[in-house]
Amino acid sequence: MSVEIKCKYCDVKNLSCFNRINTDDLDYLNSIKKSNLYKKGQDIFYEGMRPTGVYCLYSGKIKIFKLGIDGKEQIVRFATPGNLLGIRALISGREYSASASTLEDSVVCFIDRRTFLKLTVKYPYLSHCLMITLTKLLEEAENKLTSLAQKGVRERLAETLIVLSNVFKYENPTNNMPVISLTRLDLSNIVGTATETVIRLLSEFKDEGLVEIKGRKITLVDIKGLKRAGKILI
């Protein structure tokens, strides 16, 4: 469903690579880009598709995932407001290497390839911002690979909860504790283990006073304790 988002007054512009574009170009971008509301669970793009532009997340959360041979999802990362989606495929001219789907109702803006590349030529800082973004994605991939190779499931789950605390907003205004709202299936797909194992380990974390659990919501009570459990430098 199409929605109206004014680039000039965009709430998340300063979180994105478009934060230095002048007013005239923002007006032009506003006339070209398309903004759509995607319902929870709706796909943005699929692995194997050819990119025709770049996506910028205005609101909501998106999971980036690959499908295994058995059809099981492996969640690669998450996107939060201000993040660009599909830039690797667009720049390289290759097909999407993963799929993107909404975790909640989300508004996503789409900028066609020609317009986006024109902006990168006019604004060198934009290209620099893209290089930084791609470097961070590579670093995240390397860290995830190292974690899978060197850490056990319990350690990976603790580490994942810490990472997710930066993805999910602080939804507990009383004591400002990070609250993660994610299905156990999605959580197991990030950690790389069975759902039953995640449920068991979360129960252990709860008994140890590291987390509180209410339905699908996980409140991180003891961040330092979780970092120790995940063997993360404090």
C-alpha cells in the first residue's frame, strides 16, 4: 500500500546515507521515490531476484535471510530505520543473495537504480557512506562466522540476545531494560540451532536471573551476565 513520506521532513534521514543532500535534490528525490507500507510477514524482495533500485527503511524492522536446502531460514541480519537494503546486489549488478521480509508493519522507500547512482556521483560522501556500510556488513559476517565456528550454542544465544538488544527498541520505560520481541523459531534461525534448544536455554537464562520472559517478549535483566555467558568482552 502506497503512503506519503516527504523526504525533506523525513524523521530518519539523519540516520541514513542521505543526510547531506540539499533541499532541491530532496524535492527531486521525493518526486521519484516510492513509499509503501508492508504488513508484518510480507516480503520486500526475494533471493535470486535482479535489483532495480535500493530500499531505505523508514519505520519497522526487517529480517534478511537465506533459505537452506531443506527450506529452513537462516537469518543473516536485521534492518532498522535508516538502513539501506539491497545495496550489495545493486552495486555489483548481481542477483539478491538473500531475501527480505518484515518482522512488523513497516514503511519502506524505493529509489530506482538510475536516480540512486546519479546521487552517488553528485555526492561523493554518499559513496563513502556506502563503503562504510558494506564494510560493517562484512565485519558482521566475519564475526558471525567466527562465533559459529568457535562458540557453543549457549554462548551464541547469549551473544545473539546482546546483538538484538541494539536492534529492538527499549520498550520498558519503567527500568529501561531492552525488550526483544521475536518468535523462538526466528531466534533459533539466527543462532543456528533447534527451536527446542533455544527454549531450554532461555529457561536456563531465566532461572539464572539473566532474562525475564513473558510470552514471546524477552527482557534482558542482566546485560553483563549475558556478556559473560556469551564470552563477550565487557
